[in-house]
Amino acid sequence: MTDGNMMANGQGAVRRITDNIYLLWLLLALPAVYFIALRVGLLPGRVPFVPWTGILSCWLLIVTMAITPLQMMFGPLPWLKKRRRYIGVASFGYALLHLLFWAVNANLGAIIRSFKRDEILTGWIAFAIMVLLAITSYDGAVAKLGTRWKTLQRWVYPAAILTLYHWVTTTDHLVDVAIYCVPLVLLEIWRVMRNRNRARRV
């Protein structure tokens, strides 16, 4: 086998790994499996389940939203673009886990009172929007909704703003929030300014 063939075979093997959707889902699900195993006692130790599932949901949401402005800045990013919906659904999955971990430690009265607290109500509203986005993320919904699908997906922006408010008002680690969110905010500001400048030139 020539060096060229060996290199081609190696590249093909790498491509098969990076293109494997099941492997991607496994990687995205590993933290959830770990948290659940800890919570039910299958593994020793404890972690702050509610904060960490919320943080993971936010990280994945930030990645999902950053893909479009990054493509506008650097050109096509086909691997990320093709997997954007999967990452977005994973963000919803961790938001759901975040809610479940919180709910199992709250009584009915606390859940009802949470709708009267701005810092929790914003989380509820953001989650409701994410439910709508997640259940319309499969190919059939994209085809059925047509151009309306993109309009629907723009609801990710109010969901992100509500999530940010929820995060800022329920954490003592504001520096961490800034570190995670400022790059996305700057990308979105650049995107808006770029689109505005292009519209003026037309």
C-alpha cells in the first residue's frame, strides 16, 4: 500500500468517525448519563445537578446560535451547519433535565410560587419556547412548514434572552456568565451591523 493510499484510508476513517451521527449523540448524551447515574446512586459522588444541567444547556444554545454568524465571518462551516439542529435539540434536552432535577427537589407549592418569581418565570417561558423549537426540529417538520420553519426558529432569540435573564438572576457566578455569553453577543452585534450596512448599500 502506498503512502497516498494509507493517507486516503486514514482520512476516510476519520471522516467516518466525524460524520457518525450516533457517535455525536453519544458524546452529547454522556454528561446527562453521568448526572442521572449519580442522581440515582449508580455512581458514587454528587454534583450540583440543577446548575450544571442549566449551564450545559446554555453552552449548547450558545454554540447553536454562534454557527450562523461564524459562517458569515469565516465562510461555510458545513460540519457545524449540518449538526446545528442536533446541538439545539441537545440544548433542549439539558434544559429538560435541568427542570426535572429542580422539580424533584421542589414541592407543589414551590412550583406554583415559581410562576410569581421573575427569575424562575423567565426560565419557564424560555423552556416553553424551546419545546416548540425542539418538536419542530425534525426533517418532516422542516418540509411541512416550509419558509415558516425559519420564522419559527427565530424564536430562539427571545428564548436566549429569557435564558440569559434566568441565568444571571439565579447564579452567584456572573463572571462565568459573561465569559460564556459575551463572545456570542459580540458575534450577533457584528451580524446585525453587517446586515444593516449591506442593506444601506443596496
